[in-house]
Amino acid sequence: MTLRYPLKHILISLTAIALVAAVFLVHTLGGLNSQPVVYAEPPAFVERYATAINNSTAPIPSVPAKPKSNDTDHTVLTKWMEGFTYEETLAFKAIMTGETLDEFLRLFSHPDKAQRIKVASAFAAVQIKYTHNEESGYPKKRNQFMADKSLTAHFPVIRNALAEALIATAKEGIPTRIPYTLAWLTGQGQETIELFTWSAQHHPDHNVRRSSIYYVSILNGGENVAGPLLQSRIHDPVYSVRKLALDLRFRKLIGDI
């Protein structure tokens, strides 16, 4: 059967498009044009906020210790805290019982940056370990912590300390799961998006870069931010990052995110 002229041209055009798409995918996923990850200065707001906190004369709001709850078996908590550092123990007990909450929160605004980073890293480690561990009882308590209106003033301080900790891991080349805690912390906004845009491009840990481009894409980063970021990460030196960037671009194209 002889194809009519217009139909023949349509088929040729579709074949050409398919070939171009195939070449693009092979070129991209194969890393033929990958670019190295280079550390760059982080967003300035992190250091500015930390300086403002240290220079502030306003008293830090104290949080009274909560009475022991009858629905919490305190002997069982010891099992879940096995091998914890001091700061991780503080974080876990602050969320689970509220007994160490005031001390825990105050460490996020400690004048020593190393101490702020230590408690932020401990909080992130506990979050990763127990947020989806229903047996521990942590998920329910975590949700209550995040929704506690009396803690609203503390979340920006916590968020900035987490940002300082994330930046420190980038400088030192240390793998981390901090982006997870940052992404779901109460009150995240455009500054969080800005930080993730930076870490997606300049953090040496490819898992941090993967997490960061994902969170920028789903946390209302806007096409003017997410679009250029995803475009840049299809040239990431690591295959899994390039593939995720392509997947997210496609999902945005079809309106899935």
C-alpha cells in the first residue's frame, strides 16, 4: 500500500523526533556532558540570621518541662535510645516526653556554632531513624511537636541551625540526611528553597543533591527556580541524579507536580 504524501511526511517527522529524543536520553543519561560538582559560597541569609540571633538581647522563650505522661513507658524509651549521643538523647526525649525540651531548644541558638551544628545534626539523625518507626511511638509525637503552636518562635532558629549543619557537611564532604528534616520542618518557605537550590548544585554528596532537587520541585519552588535547576542537574556527574532530574522535568511537563 502506498502512503499518501502528507502521512509519509508525518511518519518521517515522528521518526526524526524519536531519534533526537533517543540521542538526547543516551547523551544525558550516559553522562557524556557531565560537569563536576564544585563547592560555592552558601546563601548569605544563613550566616546573617545566626549573627542576628547571637547579637540579640531579647530573652529566648523558655519552654517548661512537660509532666511525665501516663501513656509513655519511660523504661521502654531506653531501648530506643541505645547508642545515642547526648544531643540525640536530648532530641528524642524532647519529642517523646517533653522533659528535655527547653534544653534541647536552647542549644539551637547556642553562641558556639559547633554546638548548634551538633544539636541540629542530632535532631536530623533522630528524625531519619524514627519518623517512620511506628513501634517506637515517635511518628505521633513528632507530628504533635511540629504542630505545637507554642513552639512557633523556635522553628526559624531550628531551621537555621539545620542549614548551618548542612553547609558544614558540604564543606567537609560528609554524607548527610539533613535535607529530609529541613524539608518537613514547620514553616519552611523560600529560604529553604534557596538553600536546597544551592545544595543541589554544590554539595559533594550525590544523595543530598538528589534530595535537594526533589524538594525544590515539590515545595513550590516555581518554574523559574526548579526549571533551571533541573536543567543544570541533567549534567550532574552521577547517573542517579541525572535520571531524577529528567524524571522530575517530565513530571512537571505533564503536570504531575
